[in-house]
Amino acid sequence: MSTIDIGQATVLGIVEGVTEFLPVSSTGHLKITEGLMGIPVDDKAVVAFTAVIQVGAIAAVLVYFFKDIVRIVKAWGRGLAHREERHHHDYKFAWWVIYATIPIVAVGLAAKPLIEGTLASLWVVAGSLIVGSGLMWAADQMGRHKRGEDDTTLKDAMLVGSSQILALLFPGFSRSGATMSTGLILDLERVAATRLSFFLGIPALTGAGLYELKDAIGAGVDTLPLVVGTAVSFVVAYASIAWLLKFVAKHSFNAFVTYRIAVGILLFGLLTTGVLTA
């Protein structure tokens, strides 16, 4: 019997879609939501389910940035076929995305038991929400916001891509929060840092979702809840992406910092009083 029903899948799809690309931690919000609905957060089927519905959010990125992705892939293909085309930034950027994905894949495979076990605790989520907020605030203050997307380098991609490991090991830290913060520390503009976060998240999150698909089905999650959760996350994530890019063009990350701290404190309170179990 499925661990997650259609109603729960719909709610989780909404939460995933809203929070996947906002720097507030989708994993943290999903675990909190699962806990409030009485779903065991460390159940293998649940862990696999949440990874799979991320594919819906990633599909939203693919659709939203379709023209950019096609341009980059075409440049990469031309560069592979013709040496004289390899000086283009898009060709180099395609390779940088590939290189920057290697660290998180290696850590994800090596630390999988730990990630799905001890580190899945809601205590870790609460602490990571607050600590990650400190990093975001400091990065926004430190960053000079003077470099655009065309100014990114291999070093930028590797550092931003590797920062995803923080969110992988410490759910609640936020993948997008870690990558955007790292981009700001490297003096990227907020929009440039946000777009780089999107592009670097595509292979990592897609790979994780597809890798977990067999485990989700094999662990007892029915196909229909998976489809519903993924479809809902796609629709909601698309709207979330459009809103975020408009927001960061004119605002700092302070609103997210305040929100994360409030959620972290609330979660500590719920765990301490026994309303939620870790």
C-alpha cells in the first residue's frame, strides 16, 4: 500500500513547487509538511517520493529557460564539432555545468545512507534553516553585485556548484540559498547568481529524481500519487521561478532571511513541545 495518498501528494507538490527555487529550503519545508501530516520523514518511500517530485520543478526550469538551454546546447554541439567555435561563452558554460555537477554527485552517492538517515532529522533542518540564514545575510552584505551572467567563469561555476553539497548534507540549508549566496560572495549580481543557481540545479536535481524513481515505486509509492505530485510541482514551480526573478531584480534577500529564521525557531518549538517528532 502507498505511503502517500493523492491528497498528500497534492499538498507536497505545492510545497515543492513553491520552495524548490526560493532560498528557503524545499527539503526543510517538505519534511515539516510531512511531519505535520503524520508522514514518517525517514521512510525510504517518502524520501524517494520527495526526490521524484523535484523532477516536476526541474521540468518547469527546462520550460521557462527553454530558449537559453537550446542556445547553450547548440553552442556546445558546435564547439564539439568545430574547434574555432570553442571560444564562445555558451560552449564553455555548458562544460562548466557538467564539471560543477561532479562534486555533488560524488558526495551524494558516497553519503547516501547518512543523508537518508541521521541527517534527515528535523533537528538538523531547524538548525540548518537558521545557520543558512546567517550565510545568506552575510553574502548579501558582502557582495558588490557588479558581475553579470556573461562574466561568470569556471571558478564561479565550480564554487557555486560545490556549494550545493551544503544543502545535500544539511537539509534546511537550501540548495538555492547556498548557490545564490556563493554567487553573491563572488560579486555576481542577484539576477545572475539566481540564474546560475537554476542552471546548475538542472542536472543535479534531475539525476537525483530519476535515480530515486525505482526506489519510490519499489518502496510502495503508487504511480498515481507520484504523477500528481510531480505535475502539481511543475505548475507551481513555473510561477515561482517567474516571481523570484522579478523579485531579486529589485530586492535584497533580507525577506527570505527573516522568514527562514522564523520557520527555524517555530520548528525548534514544535520539536521541543512534542508537536512534531524528529
